[in-house]
Amino acid sequence: MAKKKENPNRKLIAENRKAYHDYFVVDEYEAGLVLTGTEVKSLREGRANLRDAYARIKNGEIWVHQMHISPYTFAYFGNHDPLRVRKALLHKGEIKKLYSKANEKGHTIVPLKLYFNKEGRVKILLALTKGKQAYD
């Protein structure tokens, strides 16, 4: 089986390989993230981890939990909390569609990849997933 080629317009920061092992990917959505300056500088150094991350929809907004972005080493003050809850940016119609699908039994929203697009903006690839059983 041939491996998919990575999009040349993306610079990969972090990937959640464990999600592909633990879940069936039903649908994927590309979203922006609301970040602080020190978080972006830390991401440019490649210091992020998506292993335990998940997303929740609350009050019509998508929030990413447990995504670890290490503190920026050269910041003297005003550094960020590594595990703070971050807001993902999607269109209202996409959020409604995702909300209706995510409420079905066994479905969850999991971040798969974190990357810079060709304009230099941080994007996150969110996936609607269904959990695998032990025999899968």
C-alpha cells in the first residue's frame, strides 16, 4: 500500500499517530486556532504534543483540550499555560454539522495534525472519529 504524500503547502508541527490506531476516522475538518504570541513562537520550534488531545463543542464553539504547547524558552514574562484550553475556528454550519454527528454514541472529535499553512497560519486538522474495539 502506497503511503500518502504530505501536502507541500503545509509544514507539519505535530501529528497524533495514536488517534489512527485507536479510532476510525469518519470525517475531517481543517480549523484555525486562537493562540498567543509565545505559543506561535514555541510552535515554530516544533514543541507541541497532540497525544491526549480532544475537542468539545460548548455554546456553539469548538474548544481543544489537553493539547500541550511547551512554554517559549526566551520569554521573560507573559508566558502561556502549556495545557490551556484553546478555541478552534470553524464556520457555524460546519460546527452544527459536527455537533449533530458527534452526539451519536461512540463518536468523538480528535485533533489529528497541527501544521502551518502556506500563509504561515497555524491550522489544526480535527477528525470526527468512532472508537475501535479491542478486536478491531
